[in-house]
Amino acid sequence: MPCTPLTFPDGSRAIVCTRGPRPRCACGTRAALQCDAPAKRKSGTCDRHLCASCATEVGPDRHLCQEHAASGFAPANEASQPV
């Protein structure tokens, strides 16, 4: 958490701490979701930051980025279920 010391015109001082920049979707909108497609990463998923309009919902609390949605990817737990 970065902290910045401030000095006001009247001579008073303060320290303001922030979390840093919020993640953004590729379209520039603030991201609220992440891609849940499996990937060879430590987390096990793609984790690309997505906004609600760019995400493709494929299940309850499961979203895909445009790249994985276009490739016809089906989440592992849904692909293995019998029809």
C-alpha cells in the first residue's frame, strides 16, 4: 500500500495511503471480474481482468475473456458432465 505525505497551504501535514490503481479491462473500463478458463499459471486460471460487458458468463460466477469464449472453450466442470 503506497503512502504519500502531503503538506497543505496552512502548513498542516497528512499522510494518505492508497491501494494503488484498480485493475482495468482491455477496453479501459474498471474490471470487476476475471477469466475462469484453465491455464498453466499458479492460480490455475487465465485471470485476465474483465468488465461486465466484455465478459462471457458461462455459469454461476464463471466468466470467460473474449479470447477463450471465441475459442469455444467450455469450463472443465461443465464439459465433463454427461448430457
